[in-house]
Amino acid sequence: MTPVEIGAFSVVAIVVMVYLGVYIPIALGVVSFVSIWIMRDNPVIAFNFLKVAVEKGVTSYSFATIPLFTVMGLLVSKAGLGRDIYIVMNRAFRAVTGGIGIATVGANAVFAAVTGSSIASASVFTRIAVPEMRSFSYSKRFAVGVVAGSSVLGMIIPPSAMLIIYSFVAEVSVGDMFLAGIVPGIILTIAYIAWIIMAGRIRPSYLGTDIGMTEVAPLSWIEIIDKTVPTVALITIVLGGIYNGWLTPVEAGAAGALAALVIAVMRRSISWRGLWETAIETGHITASILFLIAMASLYSSMLGFAALPNQLNAFLESYNLGFTEVMILYVVLMLFLGTILDTASIILIVVPLFIALMESMGMSVIWFGIVTVIGAEIGLLTPPLGISCFVIKATINDPDISLKDVFFGAFPFAVIMLLVLILLIAYPQLSIGILN
């Protein structure tokens, strides 16, 4: 077998192994190591590649963003900021038809800006928003669907774990990826809200029966300040610091983590035991992500060693495919992989194959990252994997709501994500314009 054939076979083998349940770093590492060994019939070369990948995966200064933003997100969750933002949003939109759904989207968008985790958002707002919507006669499918759909905002609105992983795979600035995710995140949020308003007017039964304005006691200014200032402060410190150039991503993560700790302590929402558990969980998450990145580095090196990206580029050029055709193929591939693999797996497997092609076509690697993350995130809402949907089903305490209801409820939001993805592909400046 030629190196190209071995490289192509290794990609297929990794996808199959991950689909069968093998931990993705194990799949990436084992297949890449064996492929290099076979290509050169020398285990020493394979071990040298592994050594370089591990060193590269744990010694870079920018990798410090991983534990810092992780601990910030965990402390924010313990401080109850997600519930506070939801309460404020809920009171603000309660007088609008579908207002609780709009409040859920808005609260998820804000919560995403201080946690960066779709899974955390899905877990938090399933407990908060679904019972609230059900108590006001919203349909069960809409209730779980809006939570599932808006939870994916955590992976595109910075600080996002997926943006961090992509930045390491593509070797681009974490700060640039964070800034590039702001406008697409806002566009997706607005698209969700517009869909809820439109559906409420055109087809009220989609939202539920007897949905209308609900009178509630307004919050006092003191309550509003108490529930919003901590979150606004965190967003200002992290994103404001990066955008204005005052802080590097690592420094912003450190400042955000410290601010989150101060908020949690002032609110008396964390004990010494809770702080220790947060530190341990941060260590587990950080170790798993760094292991993932190290093995992804080995995988990228193996692909380059096999010259597979160059061969893929030549293959597509032989068919005279233009930008539009290539992007259609790429999106279709992302949607297909999204039905069987998680977001991180898709990014780690696909990006090293296509990034050289995007650069040869003169496209921005930053823009390509936003397109990739959103395309992969659609898989969080689609069967059979649909991680966000499974999290919601596992979290919710309502036997009347089935997994089928969650997937059907999330489907319109997956379609909206696809439409926004097409918009971002057609107009790259929506993603990278903020960097100019």
C-alpha cells in the first residue's frame, strides 16, 4: 500500500472506531501511530512522531486557556448566574407570545458567553426553563426543542471549548477565533428569536395551547442589578479585555476565573469542599482535552506524512470544482458525520484534511473554523447521536417527554442553524469582519 492509501484507510478506521465507542484520543493515537509505523516500516519513527506530538500538546503557553476557562465556567454554574439571567430575561419577555422561549434563547446566549459549554447550557436550562414553559401550557416539543436549540450557542459564542480546540488544530490565534465567533453567535441568537416570534404569529399551536400574555410582578432595580451585573462584568472582563487588546486569551481566562471565584464567594454559593471538587473536575477536563489535542497533533502529522491533504486537493482540482461545489461537499460531509460523531471528533478528523485546501483557495482559516464549528454543532441536535438531546432527556424529570419529542422539537432549530451556516459561507465578512 502507498502512503496515501494508508492515510486514507486510517481516516476511515478512526471514524469507525469512534462510532463503535472507542475514546477518540485512543482512536486517533493508535491508528496514527500504526499508520506511521507501516508507512516507514520503522517503529522508531512512529515513536519520534508521538514524542513531538505529546510535547507540542502540553507545553504551549496558549494551552493555559483550557483550565482557566474551564474553571471559570464551573464557578459560574455554581454561582447560579444562569438562573439569574433566565429570571431577568423571562420577566422582560413574558408579555410577548412565546416570551418564555425567547427568554430561554436570550439567557442561553448570555450564559454561553461565560461558560462556553453547550452541555452545561442544556443541563442548566432543562431544569429551569422546561418546567416553566410546561406550567404555562407550552407544548412539550417546543419546550425541550428551544432548550436544545439554544444550548448549542455555547459552542459558537466565546469562550467556546470547540473554538479553542479548532485554534490548536489549525494553529491560529485563540483570541481571533473568540472574536470571530461573536457576530455569528449573535446572528444565530436573533434567528432563533425571529423564528419563535414568527411561529407564534403564523402557527400558535407550534408553541402550545392557550399561549398568551402573562402578567407577572416586575423586578425591582436592585434585583435586576444583583442578577445582571456579575454576568455583565465577567463578559466585559473576558471579551472586552481580548477585543481591546488589554488582555491575551490566557490573561483573560485568568481574570475571568478570578472574577468568577470572587462572585461565587460573595454569593456564598461555594464551600471549601465545592472549591476542591471544582479544582478536581477542572483537572479531569483539562487532562482529557490536552490528551485529545496531543493525539490530534499526531494525527495531523500522520496525514501530512502521507501527503493526504495534498492528494485531496489535487483530486478535487481534477474535477474543476469551484468554491461553491467544494463547500457543498464539505457541509454535506459535516452533516453526515454529525449523525454519528460528536463535535470534537468531527473537528479533529476533518479539519486537517481540508484546511490546506481552504488556504490554497485563498479563504480565511478563521472563517473556516467558524463554518466548521457551526456545521459540526448541527450534529448535537440530530439523531442518532444528538448529544444535547440526550443530555436534555437524561436531565428532565418528566416521563411524558420522550427522546423522540426532544429530537422533533430540536429539528426546526437545526434547520435554522443550517440556514445561518449557508449565510456565513456566502458572506465570510460576517465572521472575520470584526478582525479588520
